[in-house]
Amino acid sequence: MAGYKPKVISLTKRPGHTFGFYLRVEQGEDGHLIRCLEMGGPAELAGMKDGDRILRVNGTFVDGLAHSEVVDIVRNGGASVTFHILDEASYKQARAQGANLSSNKSTPVVNGVDKDDPKLKLCYLVKSSSGFGFSLRSVKGEEGLFMADVIPGNVAHNAGVRVNDRLVELNGENVEDATHEQVVDKIKLAGGSVMFLLVDQETDKFYKNKGRKIGAWLATVKYLPLKPRFINMTKGSDGYGFLLKEMPRKRGKATTDTLQITGHFIKEIDRGSPAERAGLKEMDRLVAVDGQEVDNCSHDQVVDKIRLSGNKCCFLVVDNDTDEMYKLGKVSPMLFCEEMKESILPPSYTEALRLPTPSFKAKEEELKPKLCRMEKTSAGYGFHLNGIQGVNGQYIMDVVEGGAAHRAGLVNGDIVVEVNGTNVEQSSHEDVVEIIHRSGSSLEMLVAKRSVYEQLKAKGVSITRLLLGETSYAQVHYADSPKEEKREKARPKTLTKPARERTPSSSSQESIDERL
């Protein structure tokens, strides 16, 4: 789409509110039009203009879709939706010239990688008594080794490994050209834990077609069980209340370097200080200050960065276990930082120039867990409990559409906080499974979306039912409850206005619009 560069705008609406515009199709006009912008609303503040055309919604090209389909995509996007838009004059000129509007050249870029490009995955496996739960196979005519015999519920499956994933790296070492026997030997020598860099078939094909080299810099860290933490602090009268010390770092299991590597560690945290309240822990390693990596900085340089931050500062830190896991894969925790930037503060906000104030309010208001209650059916609850054997922390996967868990509000990736009133954040996978088995035919789970969970933990907030405030259907979800089904059906009538005809005119007598 040479010569035409759509704007990428992400909008966030508050609960019970709209994005502040009408989506219309009009007689005699091509495309899906932005109309009736609400003054001071999210859309107007983000830079949308009357007559702009929507080309994509959350990455889906919609210019050729029916109006009702586009409305559904927007509604299904939830509270935050990303739009690719083109101004009216450029749109009409592009259509007149027969330009390919489906080109996606305006995709936001992060660290030189398109944000919407598919990602490889880092998977951390801790061996159980029955092994890792997978086997390796080679395919005649294809280079590389592939995952096979991945059993649902076993270590490999719970770590994110899937059948036919191709193995790219083992503990940070590229093994694409290694033989089957060489890789098996390396896994045996690795001991009780390994870090794989894997690529699925579609992602592999994508990068091969582009002729691009692949590596850990293209990977998602969402499957890794241990997470770095964001620490947001406001300086007190006595400073932040901790000592920063440069010390030698432990070498990872797979490290053979003889050079001494140092790190910046948190020590001597004052009781009741801003550092303690924000969640800093003794011997946390400092990875970044206000988004800038400090691994290669001297002690004085790091201190200067903290001082230049003024009265507020954001740290990215890792505890020892998380540090060891990342070192095993020879990757930086900054991968986590970049991934969180994409999900919490999309680059498109920067492109929009003006970040709407309501967006921040909405984020704060939505930092709540969900209380999901369900009754077991003949098909069970309809979800899998995933975790890494030997590592605390469980999450929901494989939610069956229409099943009890799905109707109760559980979503793939939800982090499990409580089961039947018992906090299970530090419980083993086996213990949580046992609690669920003992629950009989009904189950109550307090869960949180992964991004919500990580933000609350970064703020040092304990996740309990108290965060729900006044219980409402937005936070408590029931399965097989006639009352709740009625409320859910009524929801579109209360939250959004139905499609309505505008005042007829000669140019838009058959127009359709929808308030978004």
C-alpha cells in the first residue's frame, strides 16, 4: 500500500462506557466510517477524525466485511481494541487507484520486530519422576528435530510444548544442525531442568518464507513459570530505603564462562520503607531502571540513573530462582519487559500522540480478579489445570467452549489464586488437583487474568476477594445459573445502544450506524 500509511490507535474504555464514536456505513460511501465523535471521549482524544475509515480491528482486515461483522469484532475485543485507520481523503484516493488496502505495513514495531509477527516460545521443563513427558523425532526430507508423544497433563505439555514443535535451542545453544543422538545426550547431561526454544509449524513457515533468521529474540516468555517483577516506588523523606550493592553473580548450570560476572543486588531493605512497601526483596537482582537495562552499567552509573528518575522510579527485578531460569536459556529478563510493554502500553498510544487520561483510570479499575463458580457436568468442568511439576503456580488452559468453566468466566491463561476459599499460589500442582477432586460436584475459583495478576504483584498487592469490592455479575461468574443467564442476555441492552437509523437525508437514506 505504497504512499498510504494508516494510523494505529489503541482505545480503552471504562466499564459501562463506549469508545466515543459511531461506526457507520452510508449509501454512496465506501468503507466503515467514523462518525459522531464524542468530545473528550477516548476516540477523539486519541486522534480519530470524522470520516476516517477503519481498515483493521485487532489485526483483522475488515474493509470488505459486513457492518454487523465489524461491530461484533469490536465488541468481542473487550475494553481495549486496536484500530488501523486511514483518513477520508487518502482512503478515497487509494480506492480510486486500486491500491491494496489489506497491506499491513503500518504494524507497530518493537525492537526491530513487528509486534504482530508470530513468536517462537521459550519453554522451561522440570523433570518429574516419570521424566519430561515427550520424545524427539526426525522427519524424512525435513531438517531438524520435532516434538512427539507430548502427553496432556505431563511436564512438557504443561510447559507449553506441543506435538510437531521444532527444537531450535537447548539451554541457549542452537541445535538445529545437531543429530538426534547429540541432542538426546545434551538433554541427559542437563540434569533435572531444561530450557527449550521451540517454533511451531506455522511460525516456522512464516519466517522461512521471509528468509529471516530466528532466535530467542523472537520468543514469547508467556509460558515461563517464573516472572520478573516491576517495582514502582515513590521516594520518601529518607529515600527509597534500600542499599544497592554490586556483587558477583552465580553462574548458571549451563554456563562455562570463566569470566567473573557481576550484578546489582538489593540489600538491607528498611522496614516500612517505600522499597519494602513496593515489594522489593533481599537479594533481588536489578535488571532495569525505568526500562533501561543496567547489566552492563557500573555501580555509579546505576546510582545516577536512579537519581535522575527524580522522586519516582520503576525497577525490573528478578529473584534468584527466576534469574537462574533465564540464565539457563541464556536470555535476558528484558524479553519480559518488552512483552509487558506491548500488552500494557501499546506502541500505538505513542503514535496517537495523546494518551487519553480515561485509559489509565480504566486500567486501575480493571485490576481485579474474578470469582468463578461452576457445577460439574457429565463432561466435567471443561478445563485443564496447568503448572510445572515441582514449581508453584497454576494456570487455566484448554477451556472447553460452552462447558461449565467457560460459562463461569474462566479464560485460557487465567492464574489460579484460590480454590474453594484456599489460597493456592504457593501450592504444588498435585495439591491443587487434590483440592479440586475433593470439591465434589461444585467448584469455586478466584482467578486473575495474567496481566492483571502480574500488575497487582508488581504493586505488592495481595490478591483476595476483598479486591472485588461490591460483588457484581462483572466479577462473579456462575455456570448453570438461570438468573445470571438472564442478566447476561440483558447486558447488550444496558451497555450498548442497538443499531439505529440516523435522520434520513439524500446521501445517507440507508445508512447504518452503531455506537461504539
